[in-house]
Amino acid sequence: MKLTVIGGRGVRSPLFVMTVLRWQERIGLEELCLMDVDEHKLSLIGAICQELVRRADEPFRLTITTDARQALTGAAHVVTTIRPGFEQGRALDERIALQHGVLGQETTGPAGFAMALRSIPAILDYARLLQEVSPEAWMFNFTNPAGLVTQAVRDAGFTRIVGICDGANAAQHSVADWLGVSSQQVQTEVFGLNHLSWARRAWVDGQDVLPGLLADDGFLRHAQAAFEPELVRHMGMFLNEYLYYYYYAERAVAALLAEPKTRGEEIFELNRRLLEQLEEIDIARNPERALRCYFGYERRRGATYMHYAYGGPSIEEADRNLIFDSEIPAEAGEGYAGVALSLIEALTKNEPLHVAINVPNQGAIVGMGETDVVEVSCRVDGEGIHVLPVGEVPEPQLGLMRAVKLYERLTVQAVQEKSRQRAIEALMAHPLVLSYSRARSLVDAYLHVHRQYVGEWH
């Protein structure tokens, strides 16, 4: 079986490979192909991946290419994790939003909109090529904004695509960790959209354990540290961490404006330093040092993730002694790789799986359209993907979902039509923007700075 990663230059690719090494026997993997358009960075990150596979006695073949047709031909499964515009694009997206006084975050609000303008056409091109050369393959989309991009691809007629996100199953894993059981012993009821979802129930042995856990201060500190206990208990649900940007909107914007760099600017600088150091090290001659450098980078990158919500060190604090050097871990967290690989196992080996993914609603959530791509609990097995019924959800959550889905639908139309006016309507519909004058200014700014990727709009 051949598994292809489109976006193999990504700095998370070595972590993906470490997870694949644990799963390869279970899924019958013979070849893992890393493909990307950035040949230089792909060669450096690919060398790190090759060293990890070599140390594991090469249980499968690792191939690296810039040829999309070659990468997709013969693939049974494809993971897409690309960033059109690269790190510079993200930095521009976030800074422009903050200059307009609204949230500057990679996937949520205006910055997510700007990324969608570049991501949707690129993923559609890969979907068309995949349909041509490997029509039976499944595509697991991790390209952000994952739900919106999946909506666009589904609307274009491609049905073998699923949107994946490690955050969608945070409740399931948090409950399992806290109770000391396996994640598949926990069945959560997740509903919402990508980066806008809630878990209303969590069953273990037929009993909903979530109410008791939400009453436990220790569990909230462990699993919901971004939110005040009062808010979580008022909602009576497990909150996706990205809801921080809605429930603490002004606090988030103020915190981001107070930083010397946006997260995108920070990652751009960290990635630049990593690549420079990997070039100096010469991975082929000093693989141990290269791996220590990479995992030191990973530790530094993770140190400031949403630190304004979680109380971690600021960017300035984390950068005081900036040295990329760390012990090489025996294993890494599975993240989105674990979601993709568990789906592959369930679909190909008929191993039933309970998981939250981004798929068409199909009547699961009352009040959302049949073809609306939602983030929802599903059962996956050899017969395919079965959306689990959710029924009615509370009005506040439904209202927020419908507003953001309207924004997503309008964004897809805007990209299809290359329509500036439709794009303005899309941002006006987003709860974090609303204003016509601000939406118009944001759209014009993004169309200008990303003209190389989005072309001319009318």
C-alpha cells in the first residue's frame, strides 16, 4: 500500500513519519511518498525523515519527489497538508488582520479567509489529478482552514475526501487520559465545524462521564485550561480550544497586538533558523546532531503555542536562550497523523473506529444543511464512513455554526467566481468581522498581497 503526503516539506513531516513507523504493520504500508513543490526545504526535511526510517531498519520505502503526478499515481491514500504562500503568506495574513483591529490567527477569521483563497484552488488541482491517476484513493485533508477547504472540494464533486484535525478529538483523548483508559473506550458526541466544535457527551461503558468530569477542577485544569471553569460549566460541554477566539475575542486580539511578532512571524523566523542550522550541520554526515537540532526546534515551537490562553512563556521569554538542541524522543504525539492512519486502518481492514472528522452533515445536526461539511462524530469501518446522529443542539451553538457556515459558503463561491464582491460578503458574514468597511478593506489588502497566488479578481 502506498501513502502519499502532499506538503512533505512541512516541519511536522518527521513527526508524521515517527507515527507511521508505529502504524506501518497495522496498515500494510509498503511506500510512504513525501511530495512538495519546495525542492530545497523538501530535501532538508526529507533527509530528517529518511534518517528516522533508517534507524527503524527501513520497514517501508520512503520516496521524495516534487512531481505530483508521480506522487499520486498508485496511491491508496493521500494526506494533504500544504501551505500555498509558505510561512510568509501566513505572516502577512495575520499581520493584515491585526492592522484592521480584528483577530490575526492562521485559521480563524480574516487570516483563515486569506489562506482559503490560496488553499482551495491548490487542493482542487491535486484532487483533479488524484481523480485522474488514482480514482479509488481517499484524500485526508489537513490543509487549513481544513473544514472550509473540504467543503470546497466536496462542492466541486469529489466525494472521497475527509477533513481531519487533531483538535476534533481532544475531548475523547482528554477523557481517556484522565480516566486511564484507551481512547476507543471513550465515545464522544462531537458537533460543530472545524475549529468551532463542542463535545456534549462522553460515554465510557455506556455511561456519560462528562458531567462529572466538568465538575472536577482537576480535569478542567488538565483538559480545558484555556477557559475559565465558570464558562465551561455554564456551557456544560467540552470546548474546542479554538473557541477561545470567540469566547474571549477582545482579549485574544489585545494579547496578539501586545506581542512583538504574530505567531506566523514567529514561525517564519524559527523555520528560517532551523533550515540554516540543518544546512550547516550536513545531515548525511551528522545525522545525530541534525535530529537533536530538529527536536530542539520542535520543543521551542511548542513552548509558545497559544501561550496567552494557556499561560506559557511569551515569545520574548522563550527566545532568550534560543538553542535548537534536544534529546531525540522514542516517540512523538500522533496528532493529525494518528487520525489519518486510524481512518486508513478502519477503511481497509474493517477495524471499527469512533472518531470526529469533517464530512457532509447528512441530517446529523438538525438545523444544518445536508451538504454542509461539519465536524461530527462518525463510525468508520470497511463499509465506509457513517455519520452518527446528533439531533438538535442548543440555539447559541447552532447560531454560531450557521453564521460561520454562511461565511464558508460565500468564501467558496467567491473563489469559484473570483468575485471581490462575494468575498466582501463572506467576511461581512463572519462573526469576528461583520463590518462592511472593514471587510472591504481586508479583501482588497489580501487580494493585493497574494495576487501571485490568487490571480486577478473582478
